[in-house]
Amino acid sequence: MIRLFKHYVPLPLLLLVITEAVVLFSSMYVGTALRFLGDRYGVFGSVGPILPRALVFTFVMLGIMTAFGLHQRDAKQEDTWGYSVRFLSSFTVGLLVMLVIFYAFPNLYLGRGAFGLAFLIAFVGAAVTRLIYIRLFKLDALNRRILLLGMGSRSSKVEMLERDENGQRKFNFVGCLPLTNAECCVTKTKVFQYQGSIISIAKKHRIDEIVVGVRERRNGGLPADQLLECKLAGIDIIDLPSFFERETGQIQLESLNPSWMIFSDGFSHGSVKDVMKRMFDITASTLLLLITLPIMFITTMLIWLESGSPILYRQERVGEYGRSFNVLKFRSMRVDAERDGVPQWAKKQDDRVTRIGRVIRKMRIDELPQVFNVLRGDMSFVGPRPERPYFVNELTNQIPYYPSRHTVKPGITGWAQIRYSYGATTEDAVQKLQYDLYYVKNHSLFLDLVILLQTAQVILFGKGAR
């Protein structure tokens, strides 16, 4: 993993994005050169400077490919056909977007022949890059070799994380070294006998990183002098909460303690950061409002024709620092959805949802009026999902650290929304809180842009909607 603007990005994914960016950028030059090869005016004399066109094409295509889930961290790979459809669809949409850009900005127009060649080269180059990427990073030899100190219940999750949902290794879990007599919760064949020193075991098994999963570190529970020896020998040392944060994109509650939150980096605020966040919110919300005005008008008419007024649904939610506000949404349920006065989580196939409501919830159109909450300052464009006071009070009593998610403004979309399906139980709330805490700790403009691009995939493929 590489930490980029405080956000953990898998090294293979970062290399893929960089390589594809080079391929896309270079394709504009190569395509133009081939088209005007031998032309008496030369390449630049025929079409002008290539650099601005290459930059626009590269950013447009990378953005669209990300929106189609082709640059998603820990993405669950589909069958070859499904993956190919997404790849083809991204280039089809990219072609249409570039045609619109050429129409809107004639100075960027390259010419049909030159752009056609450049687009074909970009398509073939990106396809070949992905084939090499898929084959190369399946090699276990490229994965980091991990040694775990401790073998308790928390430590057992390290072994569970070794492989992704497709069975591919994310790292090599070499084994664990018990320092106490705790109950063994890992595969017994992975347990090393503590003989000699930690560094001798690490060198014998070619360890790249040691994960410290020992809870009790006082009174000799953790051999700090031996870990220092490993550190000076070039072996990385990481504690369990930081390891989980890096590998899962979560801050796991089970391994969390107040001292780690106090001394770790992150959870930062500042006037410059707040101003940049606000500018991003206003810009993104204004653009979304302008783009979706026709959709919002049609939705208004359809709701009114099916079930009359009210069109908008106002509901009290908990915002930054626990302050309440009224969130705006298109009404997707019957007017008497909570006639007994008791708040309820939405369920699958919820019979309270109207016919139009089922469509707009699936496509997330019901969330669009929240742009007015963002422009008013109650919400950010990106942040934890705002919850109702009833559920906040209930979950605060059941889940540790739950109020921590309210130290930033809630958002229309967020890290938890793109990483986890719709939550309707306390267990779901725990999982989403762990993603929210990751965002609260590491939020930045870069992470907001990543979330914004990946939200398009949620909308396109209906992930997590109810």
C-alpha cells in the first residue's frame, strides 16, 4: 500500500493508473503523428499543440474508467465477460464525452482521422496494460511477507484478510509468533515456536513486515528491544489498528483504543482545509444541480401524478457536532409510511415505497435535493451519511465511538456508502461506522474526489440501494 494524501492506495492499483495515464496521454501524440506522417506542414503545423488535448483526453478517460469501477480498491472481480463489458462501456462513454467536448470547445478538436487513430491506440494500449496487470500481480512473489506477533481473536483477522473475495493473495501471511499463553485463534501450522530472537525468525522466513497484535504490552509483554533491532534491520513494524486501516479501508472497533486515536496522525481540521472543503462542496453541488435540473423536474411531475403532494420530504437528521437539521429528499414512500410514529429502517422490498419511489431510490435520484442542504452549509458533498436522532441515540448506546462520526459534516455520498451496502441493522451500522471513522481520520480533497468518482459506479449499477 502507498499512502497518497493520507489515503491508502494499493501499489498495484497506483501503478495501473499511472501506466494507463501514460498510455492515454501518449496515444494522442502517436495517433496524430501517424495521421500526418509525411505531411509538408508537419504534425504541429497541421493540428496545433497536442498537450492540452492529450491532458483533457487522459483525465476524461481516467475519470470515466474509475466511474465504471475499473480503478476501485479491493473491487470484486466479475467474470471475464462482465469485466469486458465495463471496459468497453467506459471507452464508449469516453468517446461520446470527447465528442461533446470537441463540440463545446472547438480549439480542442483534433480531426476525425487523428482522433480516430489516437482513440484506437488508447483502447488497445489500455486493454494490453490490463492483461499484463492481471497476470503480473497474481504472482505471490510480489506480495509482502507478514509476521504476526500474537495469536488471539483480534490477530486471527489478519489471517482472514490474506486473500480477497476472489481467493487472490493480498499479502503472504507467513505465520504468527505467540508471546503469551493466549488462546490460539489462527491455523496451528502457522504458529512459530518462540525460540531465539524475533529478528532471527524474521530473517529465516524473509519477513518484510511485523504486525504487532499483542494487547498487553507492559511488564515484558512486548519485547521492545527486539522490535527495535528488527526496525533497524529494515523490517517494517506496524500495530494492528494501523494494519487493519491500511488493508481494509476501515478503522476496526475491535482493535481500537483511545491512545491509538490520540497519537496517530489524522483527525485534523484547519481553516485552509475547511475553506477548500467548502469550495469543493459549492462547486460540486452547483454543477450537480445544473446537470440534474431536468431530471429533478421530471421526478417532481411523476411523484405528483402518482401520489400528489408533498413532493419533497423533510426529515430531522444529526449533523456536525450533533447539531440537528432538516434534510431534503424527494418523497419515495407513502405519506403515512410511519403512521405509528416509530422511525424504521428501510427494508428490502419495503411495501411503503411507491412505484416511482422504487425507481428513484434505485438510481439515487431521491437524494438530489440534498444539494440545497450542501449549498446552505448543513451538509458537505462527501461525508458520513446523516442519521435520524432516534437512531443516533440508539446506536450511541450500543456502539463505542459512534459520536466520532459527527466531527465532520454529513454528506450526500461517502466512503461508507460506496464501500458497504445499505445498512438496516446494528451490525450494518458497526461496519459503516468503521468506514466513517476511516474517512473522519483521513479526509482530504483527494479522498473526496476518489469517492465522488466511485459514487458514479454506485448510481450506474445500483449498488446498495433500497
